[in-house]
Amino acid sequence: MKERLLAAKKVVDKILDYFVVVLFLVVFLVVMLQVFMRFVLNSPLVWSEELARYLFMWVSLIGWAFAARSGTHIRIAIIADNLPARVRKALDIMNFLLTLVFAGVMLYYGVVLVGKNLDVQTITLFFTYSAVYAAVPFSMAFLIFYSVFRLISGQAAAGGTLS
């Protein structure tokens, strides 16, 4: 089972890596285009700032999944590192479980939010707000996957092991 889980993780890692690279590239190009149009041609684009904002939101939320993948969430290490091993293990497991509950709630309400905005157009762009809000369930699905993977594989929050 661990081999299957590792194989699935490699596939998910690749998908997420490529997706984030494309998102960063598009954000960079849109911002550079906006700067060029505004300061060189003195004719700013109407839609570029809105698109850059939405893409940045996507990148930020996916960054949470990246932090879950590597176990680099913000935490107060001075307290956790000075606890006995058993307490630290219990704290890490509780952290994973709370993350799963929170991500599950966010996933559910993210899907609801996407559904309620299927027909609401963005101000200057050609798509609906559902594409913007889809970042929430998309990133939460990855967060859940990586949290479950780290919990099953026995990896602690700071890159150690739970065993």
C-alpha cells in the first residue's frame, strides 16, 4: 500500500509543480505586460490588475498545499521541540487531524461558493467568479491529500517522523 501511496504522491507532486509554474509564469507575464502598457505605451490595460489579483490568490492558496507537502507550516517550534516525544507525537497527530477537519470544511464550502457563482461574471474578464473561487476547493483537495499522506506515512509536521 505504501508503494501505491508513494506513486500517487509523485503523480500529484508533478501535477501541482507544473500547475504552479504555469500560474507563476502567467502572473509574471500579466504584470510585466501591464507595466509595459502603462509606463511605455501610456495605455494601461483594464483587465490585467484583476487577473493578476485572482492568479495571486490561486498561488497563495496552493502555497498552503506546498507547505503541507513539505511539513513547513508556521508553528511555534520552541514549545513543540521541548516537549517529550510522546506528547510531540500526539500534538502532531492532533495538528494533522485539525488540518483535515478545517480543510474538509473549506473544501465543502468552497464547492458551495463555486456553485453559487457559476453565473456571476467578473468585472473585466471573460469568466465567472466560480473560476476564481475554485482555488479554495482545488487547494484544499491537495492539502487534504498531503495531510493524509504525511499522517499515513508517519511524517511529523517539521519533517521528522511520527513513530
